[in-house]
Amino acid sequence: MNNELAQKAAAETTSAITSFNPGEYFSSLAQGATIQVYQRNQLVFTQGESCEAIYFVRDGALKLTITSDRTRRRATIAVLGAGDLIGETCLHGPDKYKATARALCDTTVVKVGRDTMIRLLREHPSVSEFFVKYLLNRHIRMQDDLVDHIFNSSEKRLARTLLLLAGYGEKPEPERVVYNISQETLAEIVGTTRSRVNVFMNKFRKLGLIEYNHGLHVRRSLMDFVQQSKS
């Protein structure tokens, strides 16, 4: 009987993990979390601010920038979209945000307090499963970004950035970039100039790899273009 109960409990846990929807879950939290809406260009938090919560992006996009203490130069290090997390370093103790986050468009986030997140990770296997997978995927993404910057041209880096922003590799169907990301921001992410980004974007458009039509549409053919460039 005990074995049967254990097997049933394990099956229920596996089913819960498989069907886990982080957006619905975090949005439904009654305590220790708040849903916050930010308008385009609105500041979410600043570099050096006390890090006491994790932000889950429900929809929209955040731009992360870092400013050098010595030179005061600023760089865009990432654009986060729906399903992304930021602020997880607060889990190992008092910390400060390493970057400044600003909304690229109207964006909804779920702000989860540190103590609440720690409790959820301890008590709910589905949350732990999601969190570990997310951190592992982001670690792989960071390694890929490093290789991309070392070995690939700025044109290939821009193509890869557009594909990532559009959700390719994560979803089976092409996704439209629903937020208006500027060429200046793309240049900061890619590590080149705005004029170069403009040249590449015009080239992609003429080749039918992207389209401007009520937003920026990234075609799956851009992925083929990147693969062909590697050969």
C-alpha cells in the first residue's frame, strides 16, 4: 500500500511539472507577489539598487543595460521577453541589481519577493524544475553569446539576435517581434554601429528575411541564411 501511495504521489508530481505554466502560476500568487505594469521606457529598477525580488516577465520586453563605474559608458547586455526572469541573485542573500532594467514597450511583470520565491522553490517541485531549467538554458545562451561575439561577423550576430528576439528555437512557429526595438539598441546588443545595423536590416528586408508590417516580422528563412553563412 505504501508503495502504491508513493508511486501515485510521484506520478502526480511528474504530471504537475509537465503541465506547469509559469506565467499562469506566478500571476495567480496571492501573497508575496504583485503584478506590475510598465509603460514604454519606464524604469523597472536601477543598477546598484538593493535586490530583494525576482521579476518574471509575463508579456512585453525589458532592456538590461550596464554602466561602467569608471568610464560611465553604457552597454545593452540583454533584452528579456515573456517567460524570462531577472533578479535571481537575491536568493543567495542581500545583493544589488547588476544592471538597469527599462521597459521596451508596455510590459507586465510579476514581482516575487525573495522569501516567497525561496519558499516556492522548497515546497513546489514544479517551480524548482522550471527555475533550474531556466538557469541552465540561460547559461547555455550566455556561452553561445560569447562564441557569437568572438567568431561571428556583426551581420551574423545581428541575424542571431533577431532570431532570438522572435523566439526561434523555443517555439515551433515564427513569432512577430511585437515591441519596437530601435536600431540603436540592436547596435548595442550586437556590438557595432547603428549605421552598420541599418545596412544589414535593409539587406535582410530586400532578401525577404524580415518585413516591416505593423511590427517587425522575422522570417524563418533568416535562420537558413545564418546556417548558409556558416558553411
